[in-house]
Amino acid sequence: MTVYDAVVLAGGAAARLGGADKPALRVGGRTLLDRVLSACADAGDTVVVGPRRPTVRAVRWAREQPPGGGPLAAIAAGLRHTTADTTLVLSADLPFLEATTVRALLAEAGRGGPDVDGALLMDPTGRDQPLVAAYRTESLRRELALIATEHGSLTGMPLRLLTAELALRRFPHPDASFDCDTWEDVAVARARIRDDGNVLDEWISAAKAELGIDLDVDTAALLDLARDAAHGVARPAAPLTTFLVGYAAAQRGGGPEAVADLARKAAELARRWAEETEGSPEPGPGAGRRPGAGDEAEESE
């Protein structure tokens, strides 16, 4: 795994959103900024350039000078606090960026040796996305310094000045490159979270972030357990059983192995319970009645 630092740009005027605090907008119950921070959670240092806000994890804060000076000034402000050889640069409005994509982007940046300055994502139209990119930190600092020298400042300078002189690999990924610049984009992102077949995974990710849980478990196994408990015992047994599995796993010290083992045991119990119910013989006419004198007489005949 590539060791890297992350610089997340969370400033800007959000003019097409009427000046709304874009990084604080929620998609799938989480702010856009928190979704991006979750995707780069294994960064050595994470610097967020912009006004301070509540975040799902601890970060270092920085501001470009003057505030609102544009993306190049913001990247430079973040770089002052990074030390890793590779810097991941992200905007704070990427609702579909995931850790797997970040790892693939970092791997792409590492290919090609010292002659390659990094890798960036491309959107579905083939357009470069310089704010979803992994750069060699030395190359990034060098280019920013050259631009500042040539133009007298980084304030207001366009991103294309940065990428024009860098040798970058391209990594197409239509979902991860989707950003929220307009209210229509936000609405599309919110709808896709619920309609693209991943709603359960999105909900679990949001719940884990909200509860401060960093645990990957076999969701299918837990759903099978809930189904067995609901069908074999009673419908309310499903949520109660999965809760008990989680509680018991926590008492064991947690971990996906504990959850898997306890879910298996609970599922076996639910199946045994169902088998007893389904396999019980129907009571006969005299079931439950104590033998009387007449019965004994009949037997003696």
C-alpha cells in the first residue's frame, strides 16, 4: 500500500449552489466532506483546506491566503502540512468516491517510475479531474512554485496550469469522478444512493460512520441469520437476534471473526428451532389426557 498524505479542498464560493456550504451538504445521511474523508481514511496526514466544520474523523485544518484564492492556492496551503512522497488531492464534493478507488488511483500513480508525476481520474466524457488525483509531492511543489514565480501569485490561477506541465497517467472512473456542483447534481447523487442497488451498503457505511464503528462483516450472513430467525421463530426475533450477536461479539472483544462465528451459531439455533416446530407430530385425540380407569380396563382386555 502506497504511503500518502491527503489534501482535501473544502472551500470555494459554491456559486451554482447559491452560496450553500457545499461540503456540509448531506448525501445518504453523511456530509459530502465526511464521505470523502472516509475514502481516504488510511492517509498518513489529512489536511482539509477550508473553514472548520465538524468531521467524522480528526483532520488538520488550513486556509489559503487570501481565503477564496482558488484551487492552486488551496493545494499549496495544504502541501505546507504534508510530508509523504505522494499527495492525494481531492475536492470535498465527491459522493461516490470509495477507498477502493483511492487505492487504485494510488497504484496507477506508482506505475511508470520517476518519470511519472502522478495519476488523475477522468470523467465519462474523457475530461481530466485534477482534484481527484494522486501526485508525487515533489512534482506538485515544483510546479506550484514555478506558476507562482511566473504569474506573481497562485491566487485565481486555473487548474490547467498545474496539469499542463506534469506527466500524468489517466484513470477512467465515471462514478468516482461525479461531483456536486449544482442542486441537480445533489439530487441525482441522493437518488442514486437509494436506487442503484447499493442502498443497503450505503446505509451500513453511514451507520458505521455515525456510530464510530470500523468493522467489516459478512452482511449476507447476517441477513441470512435475520431471515432464519424471522421465519423459524417469529418476525421480531430477526432484529433482536442480530442485536444479540453484535452484543456478544463486543463482549468477546469484537472483530469480524467473532461476528461470523456467533452469527453461525445463532443461525444454527434458529434452524434447530424451526425443525422442531416443523417436525413435531400432530397431537392425537387423547393427547395430553391422563389415563383413567377405563383406559386401563381397555388395555387389560
